[in-house]
Amino acid sequence: MVQVGDVSIGSGKPKICASITETDRKSIIAAADILLQKRVDIIEWRIDYYSEVHHWDMVLETLQRLKMSLYGRPLLVTFRTKAEGGCQEIETPEYRELLDNIAQSGLVDMVDVEIFKDINYSDLSGEPAADVKEKFEELKNWIAALRQKVTVVGSYHNFNMTPEDDDLAGRMKLIIESGVDIPKMAVMPENRMDVMRLMMFTLKMTEQTDKPLITMSMSRIGSISRIAGEAFGSAVTFGSIGQESAPGQLPVNKLEEMLEMVHQNYQ
């Protein structure tokens, strides 16, 4: 279990996270006000949507406004790169500087780190070369420094397919080894079997780590994975209040009702 403010991630029902994907400050704050009226445990600011994301002074001012608006609700900040389904690309030095500044601001509770942003999984599998090992050690050290300030979610997203089980296991192993607090994996199913594979994989992983896991099978056919996390071991599920930040998200009000139904059957 990971405690973030008043929210216990990995205990009881999966926690609901909803994303702010607006592009300007006024709309971002308005979206936060709407989310506060919903049954949302964690609010994610998808900062890659923000038109001023490359101007730190603007980011800081918006963070300050958000902090005041959320009244203690945990805030997760994510820059999702285009390679993993986000709005735009960003060079690694700027990406790390941005997350460093966000973590050091004292205004956020959690940040998302894309584990394979700068390292190809294929280079890390098997016996990696010395320079690849060095890159991974640098990543681990950076994550350790971030964790002194905030809770770190280590993520992998594949919007094209659901990798084979060995690939999923290898990636998850590396995400865990990176030292993050909460490993996250979201993949795209081609069929119902892919959805079941992801759920079974998650269940097996819960027996191999005490870290809370976040996994989901995207798109409409993967919707069951967003509801049944308590059964197979996913600690957070993402819902929407309008625009989806990923395919297959369910409206937060309906999502909360369905999570509660599953939870009651577990009592």
C-alpha cells in the first residue's frame, strides 16, 4: 500500500483518477472545480496538453492555482509523450528538468515517469551493454531523487497492441527495479483474449511484488479491466468527466457505482 495524503493506494476499492486535459489555465481550473464535485480520489493534470508547458513560470503559476483549488485532493502530474499516446514530444533533458521542478515545487503529490522513454526495452533484455546499464542506473538514481519529494508512478503505455506475456513480465520487472512507488502499465487489446491475458498477468504480478500496481486494457473491449481491479489486482482506475485521456475510460459516476458493486461482493 502507498499512502498519498488521505488516499490509500492498494487498499480496498481501486481508487478513481480523472484527468484534466484542458489547454489553458482558466479551463484547467474550471475542470478541477468540476472534478471536486465528483467521486474522484486522485486528480491527474496531463501537462502535455497545456499550451504553456515549455514555460516554467506559467506552469508554476498554474500549479499554484491548482493546489489552492483542490483542497487537499491528491494531484498527479503527467507529461505523456507522443510515443506513448500523449500530445507532444519532449527531449529527455527538458522532460527530467520539468519533472524535477514540479517535484521540488511542493505543490504536487505524485509524478508519472515513462520508464522506457530514453531506453529501449530490447536493449535492456538479456545481457545489456555497459552503456545501457549505465543509462538504467542513471534513471534509477533520478527516480530515487524524485521520491524524496513525491510519490513516483513508473509507466509503460502501448496504444498499438498487448505484448506477449514474456514481454509484459520483462517490462514490469524493469519498472519495479527502477525503484518507483507504483508501477503502471496500459496496453491496447486486439481481442478479448488480450484483455484476459493482461488481467491474469496482473494477478500473477501481485504475488511477486508488494507494490500496488496499476494496469488496464484500453478501448471498449478492455473496459472490464477498469471495473474489476479489486478482483485481479489493479489499484487505480482512470475515469472521465468528458473527454477521455485514453480509450475506453468510463464516466466517473458510473465507474464509482460499478466499483462499489464489486467491492460489496468482496465483503
